[in-house]
Amino acid sequence: MRVLVTGGTGFTGSHLVRRLLKRGDAVRVLDNQPGLFAEELKALGAELTLGSITDAALLRRLVDGCEIVHHLAASFRQVNRPQSEYWEVNVEGTRRLCQAALASGVRRLVYCSTQGVHGNVDHPPGDEDTPIEPEDYYQYTKYQGEVVVNEFIEKGLEATTLRPMAIFGPGDPARFLMIYRRVAKGRFVMAGPGTAFYHPLYIDNLVDAFELAENAPAAVGRAYLIGDAEYVTIKDLVQRISQALGVKVRIVHVPFWPVYAVSGLCEVVFKPLPWEPPLFRRRADWFRQNRAFKIDRARAELGYEPRVGLDEGLRLTGEWYRQNGYI
């Protein structure tokens, strides 16, 4: 098949592109930056275009002749990024891509949303029917992207939405790296008791879900939470990362609310500056928000089953960080 992957040079997108190339597809990649993996993907045979998901003419050209479109491109969280940029990329960019896909006769579009559209889960585990309560503008615009996708389904576009959990794995230069670095030093400062739930998702398991969503008949018009087979407390996650690295870690607990207050102050101080603050409220919220979900719908309708367990995924990720000099 000919497949388009938007956001294809990032961590998640590059893993998906590699999988598609390995199975023999002709893969077009659209991203606004080369990232860490552009040259590798081109060497493997991907057709790479640097450009914006907001460029309607470019989208029409890239979608032409494609059977499948995987839409991962997004304006992701950065402190002090204007809301207009999130809306233009995550909502209007999705709209323009759906328009191009519908006009070109794309067989299936798979939209990558986020578990974050559900916000904090008051009574974990949640599921796809848990209320939509995004807690920041990024999450809000990702859900509005889902709304746009559903509008085009009503016009005849076959599309499916995936809501991934906390993605990690080899090649991830950001998401879990901070946790690994702190654990590797043997001391982890934890705001609060560490009892909030966190739901990891190993990258290969997510790529499996993307592949399954391409063809499952029941998937059209449906949204699926995608995660590993188990969720854990953040304290348990830290301890299991220490086991994966083969190091001992001492967890030092500090009160949550003073940390949260300081993070808010950091945001105010750094707002007029060109740098990201060292601490901000979204980062502090990681210590208290529950993110834990059932994956029953994906199992039943997609045939999804996480093949890589949490401990194995943590070990493989740690090995990649060490081999590439991150820790």
C-alpha cells in the first residue's frame, strides 16, 4: 500500500514508519522538522517532506494515491506557546487533512488523539465513556480534532481514533527520560505519596494498534484507549525503572502543594522569557493525577493485545538510553 504518516519523524511516528516500511509499504512522511530520525527513515526508503499540516495544497498532493493515512502530527505541549498555534495545527490542520483524504478516496484515516482528553480519572480505571474533561489547551484541541474527524465520518470518510496512554520506548528523547535520569542517580524526589495511577504504553504495542486500526471493520467512527496490560502507581513505576536499570533508588517524599505553588510561580516568572521554566504545573500534576484505563474495547473490536510487558519495555528503554548516552 501507499501510506501517509503525518508527524512521521517524531518518536512515535518514526516507529510507525519503520513498521510500515518493513511490511513493504510505500510510505510518505510529512513533518515540520527532521527530528532525530529523518535521515534514517530516508535511508530505509521513506519519502520525506518537510512542511506544515496546515498547508492544504501540500496535503492534497501527499494524500493523492494513498490508501491509508495515519495522522500523528500535532502541536505538542510547550509552556507559553500561543493557543492560536494549537488550534491551527491540531484542529484546522486535522480538518484540512480530512478534506484532502475524503476528496482523494483514502480508504482509512487513523487519528492519534490522547488519553488526556479524559483529564483526571476520579474513579479509575476509566474507559472510553469516561467524561471528556481536558485539563489544558493541548488536550482540548486534540479532542476538538476528534470532533472534526467525526464530522468527516458523517460525510463518508472512514476513520478511527486512538487515544494512547503514556508512550515510552527506545528512541524516546523526552517523555520518560527525566524519570530514568533521576532514578539512575539513585535519588528520586516525589511530590506527595506517589499513589496516583499512571498507565504506560510501550511503543511497539501502540504501533500494533495503528496497524489493527487500518482494517478492523468495527473501528470506523470509534475511539479506542490504547495502553499496556497494566497500570501502576507512580511510586511503583519509579521502583520498576530502578529494577530495569539495575540500580537502587531512594525515594524522598515532599509535600505536593508547595511544589505545585512554586511551579505556578515559575510559569509567571518565565512567561516573558524565551526559555521553558524548570518546573510548571502540568509537570507537578503528574504526581497527583490518576491516568488509568481499561483497554477492553480495543481488545474486543481491534483484536489488540499488548505483546510487550511493562518490565520488558522498561528494560529495553533503559538499554537504549544507556547505549545512546542519555544516562
